[in-house]
Amino acid sequence: MTLSHWLLASLRPVFQPSGVRKPQAAPEQLHRPLALEILEHAGNHLPGSAQMPGNLLVGQRQLRRLPHPRLFQKEGGQTGVKAFGKDLIEQPHHLREPGGHQLVGKVRHRQGFLHHMQGDLYEYMLGKLATAGQNGQFRTPKHIRDMMVELVQPTPDDFICDPACGTAGFLVSSAQYLRAHYEDTMTPEQWQHFAGPMFTGFDMDRTMLRISAMNLMLHSITNPEIDYKDSVSKQNSICSKYTVCLANPPFKGTVDAESINDDLKAVTNTKKTELLFLALFLRMLKTGGRCACIVPDGVLFGSSKAHQSIRKELIENHQLRAVISMPSGVFKPYAGVSTAVLVFTKTGAGGTDKVWFYDMKADGLSLDDKRTEVKENDIPDIIARFHNLDAETDRKRTEQSFFVPKAEIAANGYDLSINKYKETEYVPVEYPSTTEILADLHELEMEITKGLAELEEMV
């Protein structure tokens, strides 16, 4: 039994008597006991009643006296609570004794706990979130996040932002990519940048903020900027700050027109969040910044003025590099919505000569509610082809990927639906002539007549 499955089985008798039944509440309630256990392993003994092992119901006074750098930082001569520590203090905590103590006791005696925690435990728990937000927020599957990170290829000097961060999955996937590709070559300054300033996330759900702060801490990102913020409102005025944006923004949401930032309405005058976030990415990115984001299919072919204006902005004033159409089952069991990944670079001066389209038919998992592993997987092919676009020039539109010139897209109202440009190759099917079909029918009729005659003789 893997550590993830073992812990999940251990959690059930702890959570249920404590009244923790919502899927999103389970990872959240792991927040405090796991944090204290990590601090204990880091060699920081907690004061008073917070000493481990012992009472997990640590009060705010004890936590505020906790001098651990992962929780607190000095700001203007006073102690300021970091994103993780602030949420740890403010978090409603429901795990009762002895349940919480038993949980950490089991975890503590499981060999290699901390190593596995950073590997997959918390991600596994987040995978049990089987609910969607009221504005159409869906947890992005890890293999889709990893694909998008591979497409933009972040570097140790990047500033990465997800303005609809949820559980911080894109930030964690970016961190894992950087470790895999640059861990042996990063300088001390780059590691310091990696520990916090590199990663920024905003969300309007405080439960998600607590989960994302814990998720990042478990991946050695100790001081990220994780804030409660309505990204498309006037509350957010960030401009030209980040070099990479990765996001799966809400699909079905609408916001109050008066609260929308005027800069975004100047690009696309709408209340639809899926369009406003595209304008937001362009504003928040520095010139030369890259973005990979998920959008519903309606963004690609919507005929409203707002839909066309944002597509025109991407194509005419920036560099739209790729449109990757994904099958509708990617977000199951949440919903069967059809989506696509847009990959673009902010230039402010155009640069789109042609756009690369890819028709993803399989992502390595079945497209039903069970999402079991299958052999068919287009993701490795997508990544390989995207990073070698010169070889795609002569591909025909009957193939799975191909280029479409900017002029043709503009002539079609900036429609980015792959079905608009994909050509279907029909294979001719030859059928027998009418004479042959009639002959076969006569032969069949004779066999039936013969059979009936034999049956009558038997009677």
C-alpha cells in the first residue's frame, strides 16, 4: 500500500467523528497538524502546550510566539505573519483529540513521511476534491498542468503568477519543473528567489488559499505571495510585473460591471470572467512574458463583440503561438466541458504570422467519469511538436496538427476553433451494384423457401 492510500484510510476514522465531511475540508484540516509536525522535524520545539507530541489544538498566542522563519518574517521592525502562518492561525480547526493526535502519531511513525509528503501525499488528497466552484472553477489535472508548464518552460529567473490559483497546482508544477531541469545549476540567489518571490497566486476562496499555502510550503516554497484578491476587479492594479502566467480561470462566472477594472474593459467590454482573465494576463505580463491558459471552447468561436475583440487583441497586438484543443472528458468527473489551451507571448507589437493548432484526442486517461489509465496519450507528442514548430510547416490540415496563416484567421472573424480549419479526408466506399444485390436477395429467398419446405415435410 502506498503512503497516500495508507494515509487516506487512516484519515477516515479521524475526520468523520470530527464533523469533517466536505471533500475540500479534508486537506484543509490536515493543514495545522502537518505544519506542526514539519516544524518539529525542522528542529523547532514548540512552546508550552504546543509541544509535539501533545495537544494539537494550538492556540493563537502560542503560534504567534513561534519564531520559525517559515511562518513569520520581520517587516518594519515588527513580526509580520506570512501567508502560510497567517492562514494557520486564522484557520477554523475541527480535528478533535484524540483523533488529531492519533493521525500525527501514525504519520510520525511512518518511515520516510516528510520525503513522501513533498512527493505526492498532499497532491493525492487534493485529487479527492470532487466538487466545482460556483463560478465554474475546476481543479486542473496534474498531467495537464505539467504539459502547460512544459510548453512555457519557466526558468529560475522568472516571476510566475496564477491569478486564479485555487490549490496552487500550477505554481507547484512550475516548481517541480525547475527542480527537474535546473536544480544542479541554480545559484544561491536563484534558490532564494525560488523560496518565495518567484511565485504569486490570488484567489477569492479563503479555503483554497489555506490549501495552496500548505501545498507550496510542502514543496519548499516558504514565502510566496498568496493573497485574497479579486483579480479582475479594481482591487488589482498590477501591471507588467510577471514573466510567466499559468492559469485555469473560472469559466462560467460573471462579475459586477462596476467592480471590473477599467483597463480590462478597454480590451474586452464584458462581464464574462473567461474573457476578462485573458485581458488580465496581457496586462500583468511584462513584454516578452509567456502565458499558457485554459479557456472554454466558446472563447475560440464566440461571435459577440467582446469575444472577437479579445481574440483580435491576441493575434494583432501580440503573438498567439498555439491553440491546443482538448477532449471534453479532461475535466470529468467535474463536468464534460470542452476546453482548449492557448499559448501566447506578450509583445505589444504583434508578431503573429501563423497559429499552430493541435487536436488532442487522448490525454492518457479514459474520458469517462472513472478516468482510468489508457495507452493513448497525445501529450508527449504535443510537447515535442511545439518545441520544433519548424517541422510543422508542411503538415496538411487532415493531420492532427497544422499551421493556419494569420490572414485566414482574420478573414474568419478571428475564429480559433480547430474545426473551422481542419479538413476531413473522406475515403470512398464501394458498394455492390444493384444487380448483385438483387441476385443475393433471390438466392436468400430460395434458401428460405427450401427451409420452409423441409419444415412442412417434418410436420
